[in-house]
Amino acid sequence: MIDALNEAMSVVQDSDLPAPADRARIRKASGLNQVDFGKILGVSRLTISMWEQGKTEPSGKNRQEYIRALRHITDVRQIPWEVKGE
């Protein structure tokens, strides 16, 4: 499953990161709290919180992994990547 996800999401662009409010919405749709999502990504709960508030932005490998995880959630849960009109 991880290989399929990596193959499907092999090219991730910087512009592919949704707005902070959408980041939190997507994570919550997965049923994961910030602690567990952080463990999956190898970052702290505080880091997830800062990304979701827009206080900091992920970079490098963390950014790519974060985008991949969010994309996977939206694909599996069939939820929109971004909320239009809000």
C-alpha cells in the first residue's frame, strides 16, 4: 500500500499544499488527532498545529510527506482538497 501511495504521489509540487484551515479539516476527516498524525509524519504535535494554523510551513521532505498524507486522506475519504467559497 505504501508503495502504491508513493508511486501515485511521486511528484509533489510546492503549490499543492492546501490552506491551513483545509489542512486541519482533512486531518480531522481521517479521524487522526495531531499527535498521531505527527507520529505518522515523524514530527511533533506542535509542528502539526503550527502548520494547521499557518504559523509555519513545512519544507523539504516534510512538505512532500505532508502533502502525500493529506492527498491520501482526501482520496480514501473522497473529500474535497479545498473548500470553495469559504
